[in-house]
Amino acid sequence: SPGPQAPAPPRGSAEERRLGAMSRGMLHVHMLGARELHNTQTFGRQDPYAKLWTSSTRTKEETRVHNDGGSNAVWRQEFALNVADRGSEFLYIEVRNRNSVGKDPVIGRVKLPVAEIDGDETTGYYTIYNGHGDVSGEVELTLRFSEGTAQEVATAAAALAATASATATS
């Protein structure tokens, strides 16, 4: 007979992530802005915007364009992305320069493992790289992962808000 089994690691722990435990949920991304962006514009100031998606997302979300943002951009936009398997997925962010003619050139990209994003909000700068592997700026993000489907997350948020409201009035 098999020997005693070790207890399961706490949900959301580093050990659970290391073991590649599958969990689905929502990745909350607050795209604050970008700084020190490589200039891809020949004339005038570049108009940066960002696209973001996860491994299991079919459509790419997009920030608004910061017209004449140049090497710095401010977006302050929030997105919620579905994650089918936290242990194996990535968050992809691509910063581009909006051009009125032709294709929008890529300023830089970053790929972040979703398994390293936990339930606590974390704000930081993440380096983006061009197609040659050179640093081409940084994006500032606030990241948080919540387990469950979009419906489960919304139900839990509504219950939490109701509890907070009831506590505040008593």
C-alpha cells in the first residue's frame, strides 16, 4: 500500500504554482502607461498604444492611443482577461506606434508567466524588447489574478461589496 501523502499546498501558493496546478480565472491588468519608449517615428512624435492578451484569449484587447505621447505614454485603462490554465499561460503585451499610413510598427513586447501573478495587486515596471532583443522601454502595470470563471468572480465581487456595504451601515 502507498505511504502517507503530503498535504496539498495552500491554494495560490508558490508551491502550487511550481507544481503547475491547473486553475482558471481572470487576470486583471491595469495598463498605467509606458516610459522611455524607443522612437519608431521618423517625423513628429509617435502615438503609442498597447495590445494585450493571454495564451487562451482569442481576441486582443487594446488601449487607447496616446496621441503625441512620444517616448512616454499614459493609458490608465483596466482589462480583465480569461485564463484557462494559470500554470501554463502567459500574458503578452505589445506596444505599437499608431501610423496614419501603413502598418503600425512594434515598439516592443513582453511575455509574463501568469503563474507568477497572485491575488495581491502588484504594480511595477516591466521591460519591453524589440524584435532584435534590445530594450525598447518599459510598461507600468498593476496585475492581479482571481480564481474562477468570469461569472464566479463577478458573483464573489458582488457578495463582497454587499458585505462591505452592510458593515459600513451598521
